[in-house]
Amino acid sequence: MRDECKKCFDGEMVLKIEDEELQYRGKPLVVKLPYAECNSCGFDVVSYELMVEGDAIVKEAKRKADAEG
């Protein structure tokens, strides 16, 4: 079963990863966050599941930054 685009109903949603730069304790913190993008129209979305995954990635990056001092 494919994950059909909810906008164009023609394409398939494909998992992508993008670098996002956040500010944490006054310093830049770059994390790789997941999202889904339609391979036909380019519509992108972050599902609840990907949001939860992204939150975990950010928390881990912050933990590592704190450990490095």
C-alpha cells in the first residue's frame, strides 16, 4: 500500500531528511529532521509520527551538546 499525496492525489509521499539549524544555549545546533514529500507535486508534511521522531532527535542532540560542555 502506498502513501498517496493528500493534495494532488497523484504522487506518493516519500521520506526525506533535512538539516535544520536550531539555537541551543546561544549556539547553533544542526539536526537532521524527517518529513514526507510528494514525488509529484512537491507538497511536504510532517506527520505526528515524524514529529515524535523529530522531537527525540532534537532531545538527543541537546543531550550530546550538554555532555560536550
